[in-house]
Amino acid sequence: MYYFVAGAGQDFRVWPADRFAEVARYLLETYPNQHIVLTGASNEMSYADAFLAYIPESERVLNLTGKLSIAELIYVLSKADVLIANETGIVHLAASTNTPTIVISQGKSLVRWHPYLPPLQGRIVHLYPEYIEQNRNNLSAIAPKFNPESLFPITIIEPDRAIRQLNVFLKRGVSFQ
């Protein structure tokens, strides 16, 4: 199963619902026997509703937004084939369960909270604006520009990058049965 989290505590850290939905439609078309689990905090229901409005295959989407305790969330994350989320607390939970994760991040608090160090770097992959991507080998030097706020909106990150990262996970043999 594929897990999506469309909210993120702060609006500027929320990737638009239509972009999450584009990735979701790709997954549902490419893997017709799979389902999507949508999760998040109860105050993120508007993000879940916006996401669901773009998914015609809604019978293949289980919306658990606002329905899970932390313990239940950790359990379902441990069963996930992949998590796709904004930069928010669930990413740290996914790291603790070793869940392959694609994080959409505009770079706020760069180096403080992300990216993860090896060996998690290969399983928790942050998709940043191009400027950060071009400076991945020098993140400590550019980090002050992104603290306390990022220079870039999260909308600068295109869905095809998340789709390409999913395909990288597939080629590495990450389980997507």
C-alpha cells in the first residue's frame, strides 16, 4: 500500500492537492491491484478532501485522516510500501519504521531536521527546489539561507520528480507488490 499525507501543520509547507493527486493517479494506473491510504491529523481534513476531489478511483483510497492514534499510525507506517508526504512529523515516524519515504520539502530548517544521514538517506528521500538539489554536497554552507524560512515556495517542486523517485525505489528492489 501507498501512504500519502497531504497536510503539514503550516500551509506554506503543503504541496498542492492536485500535485499529490497526479502522483497518486500514476500509482493507481501503474499498480492496479494496489490501494492508497491517506492519513494525517484531524485538523488536516481539508487537505485530504482536496486530494480526494482529484482522485476518480476513490474506492481505491482509504481515508484515515484524523482516525489514527500515534501508536496506530506507527503500526500502519510499518506496513507501508512507500510514504509520500510533505516535510512534517510523520517523516520522522517513517524513519523510525524504516518505511521508504518521499518527502516534498521547500527546505525550511535545512540541515537541522533533514536530510537524514546514511543509511536512511536512501530510504528517506527529500525532493527540494533545484537550488538546494544543486548544492546537496554543500548543504551546511547554504543552510543559513533557509533558516528560519525557505527562499522558495513548495509549489516549485513538480510531480514528475516524485514519480521519478518512486521509479528509483522500484529499480532498487524496494517492495511495491
